Amino acid sequence: MGIISFIKSQLIDIIEWLDDTNYTLVWRFPDEDHEVKNGAKLICRPGQAAILINEGKAADVFGPGTHTLSTQNVPILSTLRGWKYGFESPYKVEIYFVNLRQYLDQKWGTANPVLVRDPEFAIAGRPGRVRIRAYGSYNFKITEPRLFFDELVGTQGLVTTDAIESYLKPRMVSAFSQAAGKSELSVADMASNYDVLATAVRGTIEEDFKKLGLTLTSFLVENISLPPEVERALDAAAAQSARGVDNTMAWEGMQAVRDAARTPGAASGVMQAGMGMGMGVGMGQMMAGAMGQAMPYPQPGYPPQPGYPPQPGYPPPGYPPPGYPPPGPPPAAAAPAPPAAGPPSLEERLRALKGAFDAGLLTEDEYKNKRAQLLGSL
């Protein structure tokens, strides 16, 4: 083989990319310092584009199809390199293939909770604040290969979906945080307005994607979650509402009675505490009603008129008159104090247990077991 034949064998005449992955965005043709032959065939399959690179910058771009590389169809690169007579330059040509297909089911999510205002958690007229987390998915594709190469491949070296995900994810989380904060939606209503938030986020980041040569084809919010303690409080409020209880203290008392009834030996003391709590609440309501009906304060004629307290010479001579106060029966003796209340009787304890069962705080088996224990104490 002569020297001319050896040189010709080192020149590339067919350039193509067979993609067997589902995450490669950009693939560099391994030329191994071989030069491209004048008239070489460049094959771009559907969903691919090829870029001829000059010193790290995109020059000529080719879409799907079979292309013959010559000075006629690579005008930018020919001008840059001065190839007026074919590919006679000693400079190397770099060729990158770009995948133009749509990449589906890419994930995003908040690494840390996002603080948003919530009108339903307001305290003393101030809007409440709640920490939320969110996650979802998105789809994208490369629509401007030259711009994508210049912005992300030539400068950032991002050639896989994993690499570009770490680059795009912070922008999506930031856009979601802004959209959630501006929506003024309660977290209880966000579940029915995922599409509203997704539209707001997509409108914010679409322009950023276009500046990178990308198109955001879909953006979904799949879930928004609250801190565990807030979720438990909401569940308790829903259970309270389902039971028809509109007083939180009463609900907590009923829960305590139920828990105590399930603990052997603790039912009696907690039932007494529950009865005492009910008596205290009733006494407070009676006192509030009595005070509401009492005469307003201050009384008419108060404060005293001028001349009060009495001047010297008061009371006048001869006061009180003789025989005052008139004789009468001796004052009645003070009534003896009522005996101290003892522990509730068996009948009272059975009635309290029956009331807890009727309120749905005890199952039938629990009620029967506790009733048997009380009767067994006779």
C-alpha cells in the first residue's frame, strides 16, 4: 500500500450515530484526529441533528437526512478555515450529534420546605405561614441545537439528562416557590388547583428554557405535602367535625375518656376527672349568665355626692333611738357544711361508662369488658 492510499484510508467518509441509550443528549463523533474527507457522507437519523464545531463554537448545523460534506454545504466552516479547494486544511473538524427527541418523565422536587402564607392559619389578624414540600415531573426537548451547544455543552459540558436535570431543577423549584407564594391559595385548596400552579410555573420558566435552546413540553405538580404535625392537626379537626363536636376541649376530653377506658385501672380516675371538667364548664356558664344579668357597674348615685364621708358631729345626738334594734328571735344557727363528696358510686360509674359507649368512644367489646370489671368489684 502506497503512502497516498494509506492517507486516504485515514480519512473519514461516513459519519453517523446509532443511539442505544435513552438519556444521552449530545454525542461526540470519535474521529481520533482523523480528518474529514471532502465529499464524506453525514447521516442524521430522525430525531437527530449534527453540528460541526470550530474551536468549541457551533458552525454548521445539519438536520435529519444524508448530507455530503463539501465546501458548498458547509459555508460557515469553509469560510472560517479558508477551505476554498476542499478539505485540504490540517485543522481537525469536530462533529457532535444532538438528540432532538422528547425526554419524558423527568423528576423535580423541593429539597427543603417552602414557606408560604396561608389565610386559613391566620392568628390575631396576621396571615399564617405553613411549610410545604412538593414534587412532580416535566418533559422537554432540544429545539435549537446550536444555541443548546453554545450555552450548555460548550460551556457546561452537559451531555446527559442526569447532568442537565441538576442544572434545570433549581430553576423549577424557584419558579414553583414564587407561584405558590403569589397564588394566595390555602394549602387545603392547593390539591384542587395543581393545574393552576403548574400553569403559573410553566409560564415563568418557559422563557428560561428558550434561552438555553430547550422547549418545556409539559410540567406537572403531582403532590404537595405538609409537615407531619400539621397533617395530624388537620386530621384531628376533620374527625372532630365528622363527630359533630364543635368544642375542642370537649373533644379532647372525650378522647381522654376513650383512651383511659382502653387502659385497665385508669378508667375510674379519668372518668371522675371528665365529670369534674363537665361540672366546671357548667358552673362557668352559670356564673357568666348570672353576671350578665346583674346590675351594671357602677350603680346609680355612685360615686358619693360632695360631703361624703360624714362631717364632724355625725351621727346626731340621740341616734340610734332607745330600744333599737327591736327585740326578736335569736339568729338561726349556721347550717352545717355539706359532707365532702366521696368517690362516685358504682351506679354513677356504670352510667358514665354507658354514656361513653353511647357517644361512640368505646367499642362494644370494650364496653362489656369494663362493665364486667366494675360489676366484679362488688
